[in-house]
Amino acid sequence: MSAKAAQELELLIHSGWRLVVLETSEEERAVEMLELIARSCKRRFHQWSIASGLVPDGKGSGSLDEGLRAISTHAEPSIYALLDAHRILQDPMAVRRLRDLIPVLGERLQTLVLIGPILDLPIELVREAATVELPLPNAEELEELFLVQTKDASPTLVNAAVRAALGLSSAEAVRVFRKACRVSGGLNEETIHTIVREKRQALRRTPALSFHDAQTDLQDLGGLGELKRWLQERRRAFDEDARSFGLPIPRGLLLLGVQGCGKSLSAKAVAQEWQFPLLRLDLAAAFGGGDRSPEATIREAINVAESIAPAVMWIDEIEKGFAASDNDPRASRVFGSFLTWLSEKTSPVFVVATANDVIHLPPELLRRGRFDELFFVDLPTEVERLEILAIHLKKHGRDPKQFHLEELAVQAERLSGAELEQVVGAALYTAFAQSRDLNDNDLANAITDTVPLYDTYEERIKELRDWARHRARPASLDAKMVDLFHKA
């Protein structure tokens, strides 16, 4: 049971709140918590649903209006859990009856708790209700659940299993743990890997969130020296020593720049470098329709990220998320809530957002406090092009020292990092087709054959550079880049 949520609920009940909204998708866990709170508050506990009515006598089934009629006949101090509240608050008759019942609830020391994944209250009830969120179980709660399932287990393995299961609901975690132990013949190292695989499957049910393997570290990034330095400075900023020193928890960064220059790769590299799990949040997918509301989807994604923290949350092309919401009347509220979370979050979720187009970025996103820093990622410099070519040659089993990379880097002016990777790939295909090893001519010809993105979007790239000149910090610092960045 979440101690913080339970304490908040108990405080509200003792303070005389007659209507409380408990937002959670874990109905069983919420009901168990309310039963314990009812005992603590010396009140009776009742559960109601539209199908079963009041448990156990079944009175008041069929509609919320009938349920409220049944509740109104009770006089003893009680807590009522109303299930699937997000489905039953559309009846104007029931809303009117609830408003009439609220003064009576106060006199009888009764509290109605509306339970659902996300509740959009009728405007008549907004000022009458307090809202509490039930977060996903933390490490202490999962450890307690797992210890019930296994005896004489190694504390180290139990702790590893708990870390692997963070982000799952209580019921999901127990099911996954049982399955993993059964498959692996008990709690062992293989059990931990199985839990991680099962968790990735479970996270697919959250439409806008996905779990990614971070196999790229900062050494795999060519150039971006200033960005790397900034990240390395914050590597230990999530430790307890940093809290004792007075450091705030890093919030995240926004990477703005030219396509194919390493922004998304940087997000993956951060997670690998800091050994944090990497979660990708797709804001556009949250507005993709279906039965789930964008509010519920984004809130669930945030809850999962916070339960797994410390973690890196990667938001690729964040401007598309805002653009996708232009025709959705709920968009301003959803993104307002998301921006508030960016500013006020206290959990160690480091957000790395990327953007290619500043036109669709709202000014409030760029305000200080949302992100720790805004970096501009431009086309690689000559030195960076050389480094990028060397990295990709090494990946393909070639010794960079066997090639004239200085000349190739000069020839590859205006190519992005992604285009340089394609150059190496294309040159390898040529050499393989001719049954010989790779040489400088293959790379030079591949560079010549590549049409840079810069040639197609030159005006847009210049506009982007002009916008970033006084608003963003360059991710790369060398003499040529500084000169370019400060040209009029």
C-alpha cells in the first residue's frame, strides 16, 4: 500500500471531505487500502459497482442513481468505494442526486471515494471533490509482495527482482514474478532477465511509452564535445552525496538542431552512460485516438517513469506531439499538465527531448525551469566528421588509421552524422560487390554520390541556426563552429 496516498486519504476523511477522487488503474489495491483506512478511522466500509450494487446485499445496482439511493438509506459513519467512476458520472439525474446527498454525507461522517484510472468530474462537482493519485508500487511495496512468494531467498536477488519489476502494478508484478520463478526453477539470475522481458511486454500496453535498450554510450558519439562535458558533469548528480551537497536533481535537456546530427543518439547514450533505464515517450501517439484519453495515457506513462526512476525519458521530435494536438480540444489541458510536471517533478526522471523545427514549439516549453539546458546540434565540423567516420569504420571492423580520413572529412563538408554513417555502409557494399577490401576511393565516391540534406533544406537550416544563435547553447565547441555560430 502506498503510505503517502493512504496518509493523504486518511487526512481528507478526518478533515470532513465528503467526496474524494482516487485515480488509479489498480482497483483491487485501492479497495484494500480503503478497507484499512476505514478500520483506522473506525468507519464501516462499503463497495459499490453498477453491476453488483452494494456488497454484499446487492442493493443499488443498475445505475449510479440507484446506488446513491441505496447509500442514502445508511446512517452510520462509512467510507464508500464507487468503482468505475469514470464510466458512471454522465447521468445528470445521478449528479443532481449526488449534489443533494453531499450535505447529508457530512452530517453522517460518510465519504464517497470515486475510483477510476482518470476522472473528469462534471463541473458541478469539481469544487466539492479532493483528488488523490495512487502511484505504482515502490521498491519497498514490491519487496514485501515478493517475500510472500518466496522463502529463504537471497536479499541480493530479491532486490534485483524488485528493481527489474518497478513500473508494473502490484498484480502484474506478482504474476510476472511467479511466472519467472516457475520458468527459471526458482529465484536466480535467469529470473531477473525473465522479469525484465515480461515488463517490456507489459509496458506495450501503455500506448505512448516503450522500453528501449541503451547500447550506445558517449564514446559512440562523434563530436558534441560541449554536450558531452555537460552530461559528464551531471553523472553523479543523482547520488545521495549530491543531495547532501545541495545539488538539485537534474531535470533534463532539450536538443534542437539539424536532422541526422545525433540528437536521438545522444538520448540513448545518456541512459547507457549513467546506467539508467531508457523509456521513449511518444506524445503524438497519446493523441492517436482509441478508447484511452490522452490525459490517461500521458499520466500513466509519467507514473511508470517515476516508479522506475532514476530513468531517462526520451521524447523524440517533441514538436510533432504539440502539432498533433492542434485539432484536439483537450490538448491545451493535457500539455499544460505535462509542462507543469516538467517544471515541478521531484522524481529523478531525466527528460531528453529532441526537436527539428522550432516553429511548432510553444514558447512556454522553452522557458527556463522546464529543462536545465537547451543545446543546438549543428552539422558536424571537419574534426567531428573525421571522428564520426572513424567510429563507423571501427564498428565495421576496419582500422581508421588505414584511411586518409583528414581528406575525406574535408570532402564530406555539409554531410550530417547520419549521412556519414550511410557513406561508410555504401562504400562497404561497393567493396564487397567487387570481392575486395574497403579503400579510400570507395569512401570518396560514396561521399560524392551522397546528396546532403543541407542542399535540400538549406534555407530552413539557416533559419534554425539564426533562431538558435542567441537562444541555445552550441553542443560543439571549436574555433570553426564558434565562428559559424556567431556569423550574422
